[in-house]
Amino acid sequence: MANIKSQKKRILTNAKAADRNKAIKSELRTRVKTAVKSAGTDDSAEAVRIAVKRLDMAAAKGIIHPNQAARRKSRLMKNVNAQG
């Protein structure tokens, strides 16, 4: 355990950030899965739009790397277009 006051604070803030990042990454996986499952249905476009939006937001906030967001969007579109 840290003895320095600022380090104790860093431990708490890092834990909060890790929880927030974990929740956002989990949502990303859920949104992408939903978009893939809904391919070819009426609400497919909306599900894909939300998944892409969430990927862009995560990249903008630094939760995932921008190149990772681009790669995942590319794979999502490829997958959806192949099914639809």
C-alpha cells in the first residue's frame, strides 16, 4: 500500500477510470454483436449506426486506439454487408 497521499489518490482515480473503461468496452462488444445479429433485418441500419458511433466515441475519449476503432468498424461493415 502506498504511503504518499498523492499516490493513494492516484490509486483511487485509476480504479475509477478502469471501471469506466471496462463498462465502455463491454458496451462496445454488445453493440457490435447486436449489429451483426440484426444484419438483414429492418433495424439493421440503426444498430450499425449506434455501434459505429460508440466506437468513434471510445476512440475520441482514448479508451481504444483510433486505428482499432477504424479496424473494428471496417470488420463490422464487411460482416454486415456479407450477411445483408
